[in-house]
Amino acid sequence: MSIVIYAVIDFPPEKVDEFLTEGGAFITGALSQPGCLNYDWSKDINQPGRVRVFEQWADEDALRNHFSGQWFAGMGGHVGKYGPLSMDASKYRVDLVEPVMDENGAPRPDFFTA
């Protein structure tokens, strides 16, 4: 079972590029942590000022360690520095992972291996 965090942060549009550039160390730091499977911040090209965050952690222990570590603490300060207008973050427990396409290359909305 892994844990996915998905967040949306809205900033004044003129601050997004600098936020992302200056935040590179926090991304690199989080990716170096045990149990970090993915950690990405990206600019939403359809919503000026919006940053989307995607994280995947191996388990609760990995996420707990991240939350108590320097990279999470630093990231919080970094977000605050750029004056977020809003933020929404949720975590998801992932109990089953499958490819979108089946063995014939067809996209499948159902979970076909379960």
C-alpha cells in the first residue's frame, strides 16, 4: 500500500515561476528520503498562479518521517514566503495499482486484474 498526496496551491501568478525555481532544493531533498517514490511540483498551464503537487510515499512510516523532517518544514516556509492565496491538499491510500491499458492496449476504467 502506498500513499499519494495531491495538492493544489494558488499563488499570485507573477510569483509562480520564482516559487518553482527556488523550490528545487525541497523537491530534491524530499526525493532523497527513504520511501519517497515520487515528489513533483508543476505549474498548471490552464490556471495562472496554480501549482499542482503530486507525492507518492511507500507507506505511513515514510510519510511520517517526511512530515517530521527538514524538507517538509522548509517547504512550508517556502510556500508561505510566496503568499499563497489558497491551498487544498488530500492524501489517498492506494490499495491497488494497475496499468490503464490492458494487454491488448485498450484503456480500461475497471480494475481488470482484481
